[in-house]
Amino acid sequence: MSTPLIGVSKSILKIKELINHVANTCLNVLITGETGVGKEVVAQSLYAESNRSTKNFVKINCAALPETLLESELYGYEKGAFTGAHKKRPGKFQTADKGVLFLDEIGDMPLALQSKMLHVLQSGEFSPLGSDHEFKTDVWVIAATNHNLEERISQKNFREDLFYRLNIIKIDIPPLRKRKEDISPLIEYYFRLYKSEYPDNHGSKPDSDTLAKLCDYSWPGNVRQLQNCIKKQMILNSWSKIFEELPKEPSENTSDIQTDEQQNGTLSSEDNEFGNHRSTIISEFVDLSTSSDKLFEDISLKKIKKLASNRVEKEVITFVLEKVGWNRSRAAKILKISYKTLLYKMTEFDIHPPVK
């Protein structure tokens, strides 16, 4: 039995609605998101809602296998195709015929196999290793990745034509830290699930204060990390132990102690007044060596926000242009802005290609 898609946040409700819309279209789907957000859960939900749910759901992790083994796993092989091929073996495309093939970690598929994958997606035909014959297959391909494929395309690590073939329907799953309202229903679900798996243990659900702490945490490992914490709590029955073992967040490494000057609202020119990190950022837009009165006149949040935004835009545009060899049409496409807007931004930020 597959795990249902749990959540009450707007993003999860939108994903559920999209699943209902596309489940019977069999259009290729690309699921994106950080590690542990539940990409396979979404793939399983698409499968369960489709008219292919009585056929096979076949998964293959494109990052877990070396290139030669991945190819034989995908397409199968004939007897004698290579050393050790003592008998004919079907591949995942054959096993998943009339069903779903879930290509997990598609961003890690070797370039050499991407062209063959593109051919199968375009024609529905493939040849097993060691065979001169092409076989037809009817699979619904759902792919997932935690990579930014547009970035991998610019780095020449992923084929652009394969990306567009896979990315007909895109489902992006936000990290758990951006949908805190889903934490409570997820905890409720996993407690019910693991209660039957660990009947001899007596884990306790979080009280309101503990739940608030759980919702306050950033969950870098997303739902999978939360899931493991619930398992551990079922065994240890100690929320304090769980919190002790959670990876520390960056904010927890900074001191909350304030000097008298900070508490009184005055500032010195010492870097550690703000903390090294904050001083470094602020000093890019404000002269910290001036007197307090003049310093406060210069600190306009609206002004600094605009300066910071412009700096980020300039760096990103320059980075993309450099990666694509200053091909402005391609850069505009990657940045998802018009060619005219890109030219305007280049003029505004004084961005020029290097002089040869």
C-alpha cells in the first residue's frame, strides 16, 4: 500500500488538484523538489488516480546504478549480450508496459543514456542490449529530480530536448519549512501508521509546546526526516531526546547575547556589534564608520532592499550569460524573461561580455 499525499497547505492542495486533472492524460510528468519532500509519494498518487493503477508501477533510481548496468536495467538484454548474460532478461520498459515507469533522480542519468531515453519517449520503441529488433512499449513516464535541470542544461550535463520531453507537466513540491501547516497532519498520520508497526512501544504525540517547537524547526531533511523522528519517538518515547539529536540550525550557532550599546539602540564601528555576518552584508550598502546619527539616516530599508535586489539580479544575469557563452536569446529563455527585458537589464546594470 502506497503512502497517501498528506497535507493541508495551499501548495499540497494545489498538487492534489493537479494530480486529479492529469492522472488520466498520461502526459509525461516531471516532479521536482528537495530530497525527502515526497516526490515518490506524488508519483504513486498519480498512478493510483490513473486508469493504469491495475498495471505495474516500476521504479528505477537513475543515480544508484553505473551507466552500463542502468542501460541493461532500463532496456533489458538478450542472452550473450555481454559477459554474464546467461539468459534473456526484460528491462523496466517492458515490465512497466501499460503501466507507469518512475524515473527517480533523472538529473543524474549519464549523458550517454539520455539520447536513447529521448528516442524511447519520442517513438515508444527501444532495443534491448544485444538485439537488432525494436520493441514497442506503452508506458507513462513520471520523472523526479532534486536538481535544477535548467542549470544542468547550461552546464552541458543534461539534454535540453530531453528536459522539454519530460517537462510536459511539472509538479514542484515545496520544502517542509515552507508549509509548516502540514507538520501536524503528517505527525498524526505517521503516529497512526507506526502504532501498528511498533505495538509494544508507547510513543506519545507532541503536546502544544512540543508541536510549536517542531513547527519552528526548519527540517532540512523534509518529510523523510520528520518520518524518522516519529519512528525514533515511538521507540524512545522522549521528545527531549529527539530535539537533542536534531541537526542544529544556523540560527542556533549565533549568540543571542546583546551588549549594553545594542540594548540602548546605539551602534559602534566595531564589526562584532552586529555580528560578523550582518556587518559584512550591511557594509556593502552603508558606511558603518560614520557616526550613529548619520548611520541611521543612511539605513533606509526600502533603499537597501532595492540595492540588494539589483545586486542579486546583476550577479544572476551575469552568471547565466557566462554559462551560455553570452548567448542572450538562450539566457533570456533560462531566466524566463523576454529578450527585450534582458537587454534592458544588461544596460541598466552595465553588463558587458568580456573583451576578446
